[in-house]
Amino acid sequence: MLRFLGLIGVGTLGAAGSKALGQQLTGHAGELTEHTLPPLPYPYDALEPYIDARTMELHHSKHHQAYVDGLNRAERELAAARAAGDFTLVEYWSKKAAFNGGGHFLHTLFWHIMAPPGQGGGGEPSGLLRQLIERDFGSVEAFRRHFSAAALAVEGSGWALLHYRPADGRLLILQAENQHKLTPWGAIPIMGIDVWEHAYYLKYQNRRREYIDAWWNVVNWAQVERNLRAVMGR
């Protein structure tokens, strides 16, 4: 799932904040991977005034780090269960791996599809991305309205995501509940907005709509197009 991120500057699964340990536990544990927090591609204050520096610092260094740590722990626990042959807690740790792995993947994507205003952030899509948006949503403005509505309507915590579906070559706007539910198999996210409250509460409090409207000013459309081309193999 993380492989296409190699073409957005954060590497394959290995370089996207992860590396194979190359070690075996006893028994039938298999090889483990050590996931690490990837650096931001810009300073914490780079997205001001739309996303404040303190929010970015906490979001990246605390929240994203917690997902990385949770993913590492879940995978270690599952490996230990394999080694011991005791799968009593396999359901629990599998859910933890899905939740934290989703958080690691989506946040890595999120940081890279934003850029400072005037330095790649804002404006409108162009090229192939614009062509597909206009084909699948009717217009860029219709796409923005649909995407914003999806983000606003997420129940509780989650994401609005633009996916590419290889089976028919279409773009889809979908929601994720938390970080791992509601998204279908066979569709790959290429752009997303985090609407967990920790992404905006310091500046916008409960005014999610204001945060969503402001976020469009930092969308890195060139990066979204690179993601699209990567998943299309072009």
C-alpha cells in the first residue's frame, strides 16, 4: 500500500519511515519491520496562516509518532504470538495493526500533499489530474464541493480521501472512519484531508468547515498528480 509513496519523495515501504530489521525471533515469528517517523518536507510554521505551527508540531511529533509506535508494538506482539503459537489476542493486535498502520500511511500521505502557500500550495489542479477530475466529477468546482462535503460529513474522527481505482481508471471521493474503515478494496488514496480534531482544534476549535475551506490554500496539486501517475504506472 505504501509502495507508490516512493514516487512522492518518501520512498517505498522501507523508506517511508520503515526499515526491515533483518532479524528472526524464536520459533515461527518471521522477520520484523521497524517503522520510523518520516520528517516533514517543510518547517512546522510553513503552512501559516492556514494551519498553525503548534498544531503541525503536535500533529506530526506526537500524534503521528504515536501511530508509528503503535504499529511497531502491534507487529511485535503478533510476531511473538506466532513464535509462541498462542493466538489468543490475535484479533486485538490485528485491529491495532490496522488502526495504527492506517494512521502511519495516511499521515505520511497528508504531509506531502500540502505545501506552503505560494510554494506549491493552493491554486488549482492541472494536467492529467485536472482532466480526470473534470471527466469524473464534471468540473473542478464540483469536485471541491463534493470533497469538502465529504470531509465535513465524516462522523466523529476520520478522513476524506481522493482515490484512484485501477479497475476502471476512475477517481472516487470516499470517507474513512478513523483510519481504516469505509474504504473499499481495490482503490488507492492519492490525496486526503485529516478531519480528526487534533488536526485543527487549536486554531479552529469545532469549526471544521473553516478548517476545510482554509486547507484548500495549501493543497499541493503537483504532488497529487505525481501520486496519480505513480498509481497509474505512468
